[in-house]
Amino acid sequence: MTPAQIVAALFTPLFLLYLYVRINDSKLMRLPPSVAQAFQSERWTEDDVKKEFLGMQEKSINIEGRLPQKTGRRYIVVGGAGFLGGWIVRHLIERGEDPRRVRVLDIRPPTRPDLTSGPATLVDFRAVDITDKVALDAAFDAAWPDGSTSHDETTVFHTAANIRFYERHPDLLYRSSKVNVDGTQNILDACQRTGVKILVYTSSGSVLVHRTRFLLGLFEKEPPMFTQAVDDKSPIPDRHDKTFSNYAASKIEGEKRVRNANGTGKGLRTGCIRPGNGIYGPGGDVLCGAYLVRQTNPTWIGKSLQSFIFVENVSLAHLCYEARLLESPALGGDAFCVVDRGPPATYGDVYMASTLLTDGLVTFPELSSTGMLMLAHVFEWLHLARYFTSTSSSAVTRAFGRLIPSIDGDLINLQPSLWALTAIHLVFDDSRARLPPSKGGLGYEPLWSTREGLCKLVDEHIKAGGKAEERSIAGGGVSLGFASSKAQRGVGRVVEKIDPVGVVN
């Protein structure tokens, strides 16, 4: 071969790969105008964000007058020291419930200022791993301050979950199911045994997401199911390989068990809330709050249109469902999607607002979606290879497995499942939840739009001096080493705490 032929042989494949990446990116990193129009979604402007933020400074949104009325019941909040569960505890107290009649079951005590000061300090906290049936039963059987052990007037909110969204191989499903299925079954058993009457379960909107593929043929225009518009009646994936990840598969089974438990025990009424993708807000979210902590956030999903939901809206939905179940058994055993008020937003909208409101401190450098997806497949292969070799019956294979590098920190999130959830246009219709009770709805009226919720999140972050909960420090994204040193240290601490079967809520 001549030198020219050698050079051509070396560089032609690389050039063709480069062309493929560019062409594939043009199909993935786009928001078709027809999709934005169909969901009445217009891109945010800097003026819109500034106006919203300044308006919130003058008059903040207050949820107190919109919460369902005080019931005087007893409450057990599973995961109540965490993100969503903590907001449910806070809202219960704000609407007038006696904090001494609220019991929190979680694997570690609360650290949030609003849960470690004021009336919240009177809440009965018990350190419990919900996968430990004996410990969980003991927590349910413990006497209330008045000496009673009865649960005839008790509502349980179950918000705890293990969010291992990055794994999709069925052999790793047990890692998610231990908490999301077995732990949920333990809670159901305890409710049925002790006579609990109301159980509201935090499911996930991701149970409705169907997995698709993103490495396309040259003549394909876009991924199959690139736009997924879902509502309460949308079909749930009927096979494991159709779910977006093991997390979704385990939540499908957990939700199924909760719904099937309706009417069992001593008159147990159950219901499920399916929050949109994803939940964000002050108090430890792994989405937008994590962006603020990491500061530098490499991304490739800026054009993705999604239905976000502010954490206080989610809490409100849980309390609305409890109110409906107390009124009538008619809505028992059901599941409702819930999202923010107003049209869906793109991740790019969130990025622009986050950068603007932090004076450029938080940034979102754009990378190639296709290139990162190829790297994600490599990381998934390493993750699986290390698992299968380490669990082999052969000592030689196990020894070889120790040579395979582990995927540390938030790089563990960089696996193909991330695309199946965030690289599609995912829009939820929660109109049924918003119907009045007389028409079969929850009477759910979300207070915050996504733009308002994001403004409040940034405002609270600034007021806290940039201090964040460890859950936000760990985050659910990928920093590629660009995150602040504080965030990098936090990832290691939190991953160590929750792996392999810990609870994140």
C-alpha cells in the first residue's frame, strides 16, 4: 500500500464515524416545531424569567390556603426525612395537624432546616429500613404519645424509593426491587395487619415511558416513539425490555401491588400518584437543584420537551388524594398523573433561566448526544462486566473482574437508560387529576408553573448561601469531572450510603 492509501485506510473510518455522529445528532437534538405547537409550549425568554423572579420577590406563592383541611388523624410518612416526604410532613404541620401525631420512618434523620427546627422537631422520627420487615413492624406497632397503638385513624404516605434509573439489565433488577417492591410489600403488610385505612403511594410517571433506541439508520428521521404523550389511561410497558430502566420496572410492580391492595385488610383504601418527569424544588432534588450545586453541567438534552413538577405541587396532589379517599372509596386502587400548571418546558428553558438567575455561575456546555450515548454503552458494558465477573462461581473469573475499572461518582449515571427517559419529548396529561371530585377527579389545582417553581428554587438556593442537601449534591446527572469540589465529594458519600439497596426519597 502507498502512504496515501495507508492514511486513507486509517482516517476514512474515523471520518465516516464523525459524519454519522453529526447526522444522528441532528435527529436527536431537535424539537420539531409541530411538537411544540401541539402542546402550546413556547420558549422562555430572559424577560419572562426576570419578570417572574422579581414578581416572586414582591409576592411569593403561598400554598397554605390551598391545602386540604386539617383532619386530626395520625400520619406515618415513609421517607419523611427526605425530599418529597419532607414536604408532605411540612404541609401536614402547616395545615394544622399536631406534629406529635406525625411519625416519620426513614433510614436516616432529617437534615433540612425546616425539618430540624420549630414544630417539626416534635415529629416522631424512627430510623427504619423498609426492607427490614421486623423493624418496620415494630415502628408501626409503637405507641403514639397518647399511649394508643390503634391505626383506625391513620393515613400512610409512602414516598421512599431506590432510584437506580441507570440500570436496565434484568439480572440487576433485584437491586431496585428490594426497596421498591419488597419494601413496599412490607408496608402493605403492616397496613393490612394494623388496620390502617388510607395509603397514598408515590409511584412515578416513568412507569408509562416506553424504551426506544437512539442510534438510528441513515434513512430514519427520528427515533421511534420520540414524542410520548401520556395520561392515566396510557398503556404500561408489558415487558421488561420495554421499560426505560429497572427503576421503572420495579415501580410498575410496586404500583400494581398497592392498587391491588385496595379494599384488603380492615378496609384499606389505596391510591397512587404518578409525578411527571421530574420532581424539582428546594429541599434536595436531584434535578434542577443538582444543577445549581454542580454549577457546570454538560448536557445534550436542551431541546427535550418534558412535563416537570414542582415538589410542593406533588405534595399537594398526595394530600388531595388522601382527602378523596377519606370521602369515598370510589377512587381507591387508582393512579393519577400530576404535573405543573401551564405548558411543558424544555430542558433548554430551565438551563437558560438557571444561568440567568445565577449571573452565569451555573452553565450548561452542550455535547454530542450520539457521542455521549456511545460512551454510555461502554460504561454500561463495564458496569455489567464488573458485576457478572464479581458474582461468578469461578475464583479466576472473580479475580479477573477485580481488574475491570469501577464506574465511580456520578459517571454511574452515564448509561443508555438516561437517554430513554430524558432524550425524548415526554408530556403528561393530568387533566383527570384536576377534575373536581364530583367528576371523578382529585380536585388537584397546582399552584406553581415550571417557571415559577424554578424561580423559587433558585431564590431559596441563594438565600441558603448555596448550601444544599446531600441528595442534591449527589444529583442524578453527569458532571464529567466539571462539578464543584463540594459536589464531587458529596457524590461519593451519598453513593456509598445508598448502594446497593439504600433508600432515596
